[in-house]
Amino acid sequence: EIQSLQQSMMNNDEVMGLVMSLQKNPKMQELLKDPGFMKAVSAGDISSLMANPKFIELLNNPEIKEIQKKVLTP
């Protein structure tokens, strides 16, 4: 299911534009430099991610919400 979601995101130019713009977000850059966060991402450890206040804050970012809406709405 995750691979299907990734594929649908990669095939959507609008979504990929939003994803690329997130790379400039300082909060996203901070998370990407956090070894614990990256380990949880690599392991697919959703419970660790959901326990991370910085990750939760990022989920509330309007750009993330727009990506979710575009990807999860059929």
C-alpha cells in the first residue's frame, strides 16, 4: 500500500511540486537531520513518528495537508 501511495505521488506533478517545496522548509530540514527521526522513517516505525512533537507539528503544516488531500482523495 505504501509503494502504491509513493507511486501515485511521484506520478502527480502538482504533488511533487509541493513535496519539493517542503525541502526548503526549515522545520523539515531540521527533521531530516535528526538521526532518530530518519531511523524511524527507514524502519516504518509509525508509533515513534507519531510520538515526535516536531513530526506532529509538521503534519499540521498547510503544505502537508494539501499533499494529503491531493493524494488521499480519489
